[in-house]
Amino acid sequence: MHRFSRIRAQAACVGAMLVTSAGCYRQVPLGLDRPANEARIVATLTDIGSDQMAQAIGVAAYEVEGLVESANDSTWRLRMRRVEQRGGVSTLWNSEIVSFPRSTLTNVRVREIDKRKSWLAAAAFAATSFVLQRIASGAWNVEEPMRGPPVAPPQ
């Protein structure tokens, strides 16, 4: 197999693994309920909330993700994981705690692991790894179909 074909096949397999691993979570709307402690949430900031929180999380923020430290009717304390800003900038955080007035957060979703998708992703990952190993070892040679391991002559 030519080197270029092998590299292309490996890139396709790696891309498939990345796509399958991204599908393991689902986001469930929270509604007006209070999230449970340790729940992982993703919320959109209101325009006023983005302005109010600019000093704490950066300017032009529109979405935050974090683990709930505590939540009451007026304030939610999050251990921050990520902040999305307008213009496509995404900032990762290391679980620093930030307090948000409840009125600054809208469209709150709980991010949780989807077991069915996780098992499917694991199966896809295993199959992709198998295919990649077969391609890398030259076991499936598209360009020389008769090529294979040498056959021992009969005795």
C-alpha cells in the first residue's frame, strides 16, 4: 500500500474515533427547577448577565458550563469548566468557583452521559481500532489484491 493511501486511511479512522467520542453526552433542559449539587450544567447568559459577569468570566461571554457547587433561588455557584465568548473563543477553566445571579442564566441544560451512545461509541472505537491495525499492518492491501503472507509449498 502506498504511504499516502495508508496516511489517508489512518486520518479517516482517527476522524471517525473523534466523531464517535463526541456523541456520548446529551443535554436535557432543566426548566425552572434548581439543579442538584454536582450536576454539570450548560447555560446561556442573558445580555445583561454577560455585562454583569464580564469582570469575573471575561467580556462577550454568551455560554458557561460548570458543576453546581450550590444553588438557591437567587444565586448559583458553579465550578467552572468552560466559557464560550462571541467571536468563537472558548476558554477552559480549572473548576474555579464563580457565583452567578440566577437572573443572568437562561436556557439551562443538564449535561449527562448517555449510556446507549457511550456503548455505541465504544463499539465504534473498537471496530475503528481493528480496521486501523489491519491497514497499518498491510493485511488489507487494496492495490495488490493477490499479495498476502507467503504460502508454504506442499511437502
